[in-house]
Amino acid sequence: MRDRTELPRTGGHRSGQAERHGTVGRRSAQYGLKKLSLLAETSRDFTKALEVHRARIPPIRFTDEPPVGKLYPCHTLLIFSAKFAGIGGGFQWPLDVFGLVAIRDSVDQNWNIIFQRSTDDCQTITGKVRMLTDPTRAVLLWDPVTIEVYLKVKGPSELEDKTLCFHAKEILCLTRVNSCLLHRTWTSKFSTLELTLGHINFSVEATISVRVVDGPWPDGFHGQFAACMVRTDCEDKVPAIGGSTSVNDKEIVLLSFEDEKVPAMVDAMIELSRRVVSVEVKSKLKVSVNAWQDDDNVVKTWEEFSAKETGRSFGTLDIVFCKMDVIFAWSLVTSDPELRCS
């Protein structure tokens, strides 16, 4: 059965090439299953498959230079979270999971990877732990979008690895008045996977960077960075159709860690688990950081940024013992993979 997500057919840049991508998209679920089957044949080594099928279109395409031709804010699919609601077939928590979760849209029929783990870097998952998700770029919600899932549980040897989840599902595009949450539950032989998605109307892409500028993160403190969209108008009431609810103030976890130092890259840049989101162009994007020891001494601060079609926004997160610069790179999204900057 195919999921049906609704979308107004307005906004964005539409080309003849994108129309051809849309035709391909109508057969995308079957195509996705074929690609996943080929991936399954590679067992633990996904390197060659990823080299061939990984999405080539990066984020921040039109942040610094405008595109050739006029673009408008368009409709995107935002991934809030993915988690297992249940398991069967003799599996028991915790599980060491490796594999792939990816999305294909009309911009690029290759994999926009939102979860990827090798056998050397499995994610240990319990019933309460969500899988880390980080799309390569914003997902265009225009022609059918396909979400493909191939996850395995690592065994003592390669022959003892077991398939936990194997799906290729379409989300079709019709009509929806306001941005809203979409909840999808997919059940297979051994597991039930829950996805929380956002249908974001008239949106732009935001790529988030955080850099420590003063003071180290203190030892023994937990931390969480998050982002959420904040509507600036009064039209936030969303009809409860198909279990959908408002995306307003719904948090996306950018990074969550236990009592250890913040992971840092070169030049004190914090390595976020999630850095690409999409947001309505007439709204604000709120970024927050929480720090705490056990259940006590919670410190929280946040900044709000008005969305833009291009350019960058700069702010500061100060939690007393650590000060961080926050940078947003804004970009429009197009259905034409070959559209160039001017």
C-alpha cells in the first residue's frame, strides 16, 4: 500500500527534465526495492553501492549566488525522527543495527541518505532510542518521494547477520493547505518502524553550523541541541486529516549526548548529528541548547532567526560556561538538478 501525502501544485521551479523525473517517480517504489535487493547482495560492504547511488546534489546550492532563472519557496518533506515501535522474530533489545535509510525525490533519483551505518559503526538501538537522521539536503516534495529502508542486526559473523527491516514506500503528492506533521507506521515480518515527517509548505533549506568560541563544554554535563519552526502568523490551526498535526514548535534533535565533551571538528566546529532542515519562508527557525547534570541544574538558551531565501544568519548561544556561534546558510530548493548559479 502506498502512503498519500497531500501537496499544492504551486511554487518552485519546474522544468521538462523535472517532469521526466516525475514520470520515473511513479514507478519509484518498485525501482527502490530493486536497488535495495542489489544492496542486500553486497551484505556488509555498502561502499560500492553508495558510490554509485549516493545523491550528488549538495545543500547550500544558492546561498551565496542566485540561480539562473527565478526560483520560489517550494514544498519539502522534513524528517523529524525514525524509531522502532516494536520487534519480533526472536529479536530482543538492545540491537546493534547497521544499514541504510534513504530518500529519493525528483531532484535526484539517487539516495539522499538520512541514516547510514556500517558494521564497524553500528548504532545500538533500544525501544526508546531513535535512529539518528541527517539528510544530505532538503527533500523536495513534488512528485512521489520514495523512502527506502534496509536495516540489519549484526551477528557474531557475517553469516549470522539478520534482516530487521526492508521497505521501499512512496509518499504521493496531492493537496494540503498548511504545513503539518505526518505519521507513518510500516510493519514488516520482524519489526514495526515509525516515521515522523513534516510536510513543509513554501519552504527554504537551512544548513546549521555551531562553533565553540569561548569556554569548553564542562565534563559531566549532558547536552542537546535542537531546532524548531516558529510560525509568525496566526494561521497555525491544521485540520486533523489522517492524524496530522501542526509542525509549529515541533523539535528536531540536532545533537544529543551523555556526560562527555561535545564532539568537535577542526576549528572548534561542533559535529552535529543533524544539520539540514527546511522551514517555511515566512516563519522563524529557533535553535536551542540544553545542558544538565542528571535531572538537576538545567541550563537552556535559544535564538530565533527569520527565514531567508538566500544568504546567512548569525547568532550566539551562551550557556554561561560555554559560548557558541550559530550560523544558518539559507538556500532555495529546485526540482532541476542541473540549474546553475548566475
